[in-house]
Amino acid sequence: MFFLHLLTHVLESIPYNKSRSIFFFIYIWAENSEYAKIDFSRNMKMRVVAYDSDSNNVSKSVSVHVVGQDSKKFKNPKLIKLNTKSLTLTTGQKSKIKATIKMDKGKKKALSDEHAAKIRYKSTNENVAKVTKNGTVVGVGTGTCRIYVYAINGLARKITVTVN
């Protein structure tokens, strides 16, 4: 499921051009794993990268750190709760996104902040709205974009931002 969140964000950040071919690569780094085989008891780091037909990097997702489904030590986030689904701002106006993460049940631990922040934010168009690492959204220019709120494992929610 987290691949869909990553692909959606990458797709939304690429300007549309019907004559342009885009290729997607999913990079997976697994702890102590062989190249061809993923050990689902281990943690993995993943990123989706999009290239055009000239091999130019046109977009990439955030890096995500996923706990393997057979891990005996760690657990993944399972839900992100947000205080809003949309924001309407004027240029220069600020608003804070409040996000909380709900973890899978059980006694296993969450991955530490050494891997990545527990919550990360990314704008699909920084010419419309920028977002800080603490979730403060600033209206930059007229238009509409989305702010994605990511958990460490790539689970994501989006907020539509309109700047007038």
C-alpha cells in the first residue's frame, strides 16, 4: 500500500505533457539481504524515482523505512490522523498541520528517529505552498496543491491547499 502513496506523490509532482514518457524505478535497500531476495524479518528502505525518456530525473518520493512484516522487534505506523483535509490561505499566510500517528498494536517498538522523522511533510508545488518540517504551511502564490503527510513507513495522507 505504501508504494501507492509514493507513486501518487511522484505523479502529482510531474508537470503533465502527453508526449513525454515517464519511467518509474523502485529502489529497495534491505538490511543484510541478498540482492534478489527480500527478508521480511528485516527492515527496508525504499524510494520511488521517475525518469523521462532522456534519463533525466523528473521526480522522486521521500525515502521510507518499512519494518518487515515478519519482524519480531519492530512495528509500523498504521494510521495518520490530521486536524483538517483542506486549507485556504492567502499569500504569506501560515497555518499549522496537526498530525498524529497511530501504531500497530502489540509490544514491539517503533523505528527510531535515526531512520527518519516519525512525521514528514512534502508539497506537490512549492510555488503555491511550502511546508516546514514541523508542518507549518505557508501560502506562496495563487493556485492549488497538496501537502502530503508521511509516516516513517510511507503511509500518507494528503491535505488540499488553495492559495488565493
